[in-house]
Amino acid sequence: QVQLVESGGGSVQPGGSLRLSCASSGIIFSSYAMSWYRQAPGKQRDLVALIGIGGITNYADSVKGRFTISRDNAKGTVYLQMNSLKPEDTAVYYCNAKLAQRTYWGQGTQVTVSS
């Protein structure tokens, strides 16, 4: 059974930082491209950051220079370091694992940026 479990969300003031983690089980983690998506209320789910199996990364323009995605294949975990957070970063953040036709989602973790 495949599981992706996110953690690290919470409430933070503008300008603050959070580090999200997504721990996997049931997959050969090193074979999967890993991504973080987010969904704000009333909006679609959008890609935030992606890291390929070779470590190449890609970011949404809105988070470039502020967010960093990384992976630890030995631990089967992907991270999202979020700095200089803004109110518009408020959303539920989801972890995604993708390999060819297979895609798996975590349950999401809430991030709220507010003063």
C-alpha cells in the first residue's frame, strides 16, 4: 500500500519560514519524480515545485527564490523549504509522486500565512 504523509504545515507570519516533509512508503522512492502542489480555497491545485529522479528542480514563478525542494532517497522523503512566506502562499500543500502512468497523492497539510 502506497502512502505519502505530509507534515510541517502550520501558521506563520508574513516573512516567516516553514519546512514541509513528505514521507513515502510502498514505492521505490528513488524511481519517482516528486512534486509539491498547493490548493487555495476556491482555486485549482497548482504545481509549486518538482524534483526529478536526477535531482533537477523546477519551480512556479511565484515561489522562485523563496522555496527550495529537495529529496533524500535513503529516507524516502521529499522536503519543501519555504522562506519569505507571503499571505498568498496560504493553501493546502500536497505531495505527489509520479512514475509513468502511476501517480500518488498525500492527504495535504495546511499552510496559513497571516499577521
